[in-house]
Amino acid sequence: MKNLIGIVLAGFLAFPAFAAVNLNTATQSELESVKGLGPAKAKAIIMHREKNGNFKRLEDLNDVKGFGKATIEKLKDELTVGAEANKKQ
């Protein structure tokens, strides 16, 4: 039993913890690393951010061309707006 626990723990340690990509700080390549975000959507996010300021919540992606409720729902676990933006809501 101890060996099994050790193997499971070693497996968790071998893979880095998943961290959501912050819409307010991510580079184009970081955004493109999210499954479902290609170069065009990543660029649209950055352009929107530069023009309108930081995203306050994930739902603000509705204002970005190419994003709708269904897309945001699919991406919600992989994206964040960061702790600071959440505190300002």
C-alpha cells in the first residue's frame, strides 16, 4: 500500500500544477497555449485589452470578436482575470 501511495505522489510531482492563463497579463504565445485559442483569438484578446483596459471578469470576453457564451464556458477553467481584478468587482 505504501508503494502505491508513493507511486501516485511521484506521478503528481512529475507534472507541474496547472495554472490558468491570465487574460490581463498573458502574451500572445501564452494565450495560444490554451486549447481553443488560436493566433486570431489571442490577438483579438490583446487588442481588446490594449484598447479597453484589463478584463474585470471572464464574461467580458463577450465584447471580443469571436467569443460568445459557449466559447467562454468551454474556456472558463483555463482562463482567469487574476486576483486583483476579482477584488475590484
